Amino acid sequence: MRVTYNTIANNILRNLSNNLTRLEKLQSQLSSGKKVIKPSDDPVSASRIMGLRSTLNTNSQYDRNVNFLETELNVADKALQNLSSALSEIKSLALRGAGESLSQEDREAIASEVNQIIDHIVQIGNTDIGGRYIFGGYKTTSAPLERVDDNILYKGDANIRRIEVSNGVTIEASPTGKTLFVDTEMFDTLISLKNAFLDGNTAQINNSIEKVDAIINRLSSETSSLGARLKRVELTKDVLSDKSIRYTDLLSKQEDIEIEDVVLKLYAQQNVYQASLIAASRAIQPSLIDYLG
């Protein structure tokens, strides 16, 4: 088979182009620090990298969810502690005021204290984080409690918010005001107690003490449940952190270059390219003379 000048020239140009492409790829890898610059460089690796990045992005969202939930539960826990303290104070006042020896003036003073504590409890019920009210169920943009004289209105809903912390896994956020205030008849009990002091009705005062005790016990149960959720959140944070570390390491191994290795390959490829240029110049010149002759 006769080898023509065009055949030789085409082969030389193709080899030069291939060598230059490999050189440019190594230069791009070195400047970017990445093994794969575009998907066509290595479709399999590119697919794996995309999958790992997607997993890390999802994990980051779950991490943000967990941090938000942890903040809310800590705030809710503090609010429930304050609520428990307020109810304990009311119970102490009721026990003191139930005595027959107190004057009506003393009972009216206690009624005033109870009234102030009721206002404080309403404030606790309207606890918010950056304008998001935590005890209103799904209704987080407006205060869930409103006091109008002796009527305390719950304006939230009964929906329990749940935060997704992993694929298909959710954790309850704060309890609703319905659970804390409506179902326990907290405000009805406290207003009744206040009025009992004003009326000097010791029987009603004693009856209210039992109801306050029951509310405190119910609140203690809610606090314990919230504490268990906080513990679960802490464990979930550890799992997400470990997963992030592992997948970040996998992504680095998949896409990050070994600088020393690429530098050596780059030097070697530069030598190959220079050698191919020299070989091409020597091969083409005599062939061109022969062709012209």
C-alpha cells in the first residue's frame, strides 16, 4: 500500500492534536484543582460527582432544618419552664389565700397578683423566634393568644408542626397552644381563681388549687416529651455531621486532583508534545520535497 504525503501529514496532525488536547486537559486540571472539568471528560465520574453533590446539598438542608428545630425546642423548653414557674407561684398564692384568717383586702391583693401572672402567661404563650410564633400550630405569623378583659382567646390552630430531619423522618416542633392552654382549661381555671379571691370564695379557691395541680402535671408531661425530642435532635445532628464528613471526603476523592501527580504528568506531556513537534518537522519536510519533486 502506497503511503502518500497527505496520509503522513494527516497522521502527524492528528497525533499533534491529541497530544495538545491531553496537555490542555492537564493544564485545566491543575488550574481548577478538579479531575473532571466537563461531563464529557469522564461521564461515569461526572455522574458520581453529581450524585455526591446532590446528597451533600440535601444533607445541608436537613442540617439547617435540625438547627432551626433545635433553636425552637430550646426556646419552647425555656418557655415551658417559665410557665411552670408561673403556675407554681399561682398555686402558692392560692394556698396562702385559702386560709380563713385572711382579710378580704388581702385576698383582693392576691387577686391582683394572680391577674398579673395571667398576663405574664399570655406573654409566654406568645413566645416567638424572629416573628414566628411557636405555640400557634401552623399559624406562626400572628400571636396565638389575645386577652380581652377576662377572656383569653386562642387564635392559633391544633396542627402540630413537624420538621423533616432526614428522608421520610420528621420530629415534632413545639406543642400547640391548644394542647397547653385550651385542652387544660388553664385560663378558665386561673380566671376563676382570681374571681374567687375577689369574691372571698374559699371553697372555689381550694377547688382551683386541685385544677392548677392537674395543669402543672400535664405541663410536666409536655416538658418531658419536649426534652426527649431535643435529645433526638442532638443525635440526629451527630448523624448528619458524620454523613457530611464522609460524603465530603468521597467527593474530594472523586473530583479533586493529586497536585503532585498532575504536575508530573504535565511535565511529561509537555515533553511528549515538544518531541512530537520535532518529529513532525523532520517527517514533513522531506516528504514535502519528495511530493514537490
